[in-house]
Amino acid sequence: MASDYRFSPAITARLLGITLLALGAIATVATVLVVWLDLHSVVVLVLTVLVLASVIALMVWSNSWVVRLSDEGYQIRRIRGAGVNAARWKEVEDAVTTERLGSPCVVLRLRDGRTSTIPVDVLHVNRDLFAHTVAEHLERGHGITQLKG
């Protein structure tokens, strides 16, 4: 059973907004250069197609998973400064919740002293639910089963 988590809508909107501003500036400069250098209008058409392709690629990229929790272990991608990007649950000593720079995080501490830090605010999930899911995966990964009563 795998659990995948994507960027939060706020992070996705911020990334898309910054990209749109940059692409708009590039398109404006290129259009002015086409007019100023008297180039063929096909250059503007090609640029427009490239801008649209870039926006679609960013939307697909930002909609894919950022954190994956599986039965075997976890993987983290596209979170700068996360530390260890992947490990098996057997390598994880424990998981703790903390705050880093005012943002709630789940820290996975490995047996060799390394850590993985996952800032929960960047994910599209409730932080308590995420911490609970991490704990469940960690327990199953270590072969711990909870008593049902």
C-alpha cells in the first residue's frame, strides 16, 4: 500500500505564477526583438508554442508526487534540503514531528545518524494525518502490528 503526496495548491500556484511571469517577460522581449530586427512572424509563433508547452509541462510536473510512502520505504523528491531522499523503513530509527523555521516538519531519523526532513506545509495533506500515516508505515516496516480491540 503506497501513499503519494503532491505539492499543496498554494505552492503549485506560486510556482506557476513565477514561471508565467518569467515566460511572459521572455515572450515580450522576443516579440520586441522580432519587430526591431524585422524577423519573420513564425519566430513569434514558435515562441508562443514553446511558452504553452512549458506551462503544460510545469502543470504536469507539479501535479506528480513529491513524497511517496510505500510498504518498503519512503522517497522524497523536489524538496530542497530534505536530507536523505530515500530509505527503507528498516533503516529508519524513528520519526518525530518538529518545527523548522516556523514550519511543521516530520523528521525521519535513520540508524546511521542521517535524517530526512519533510516540511508538511508544502504538501497537500493535513499535517496530523500525514504524521499518523508515516507512523503507520514505519510500524508496518518494522513488523509491528497494533492490537485491535
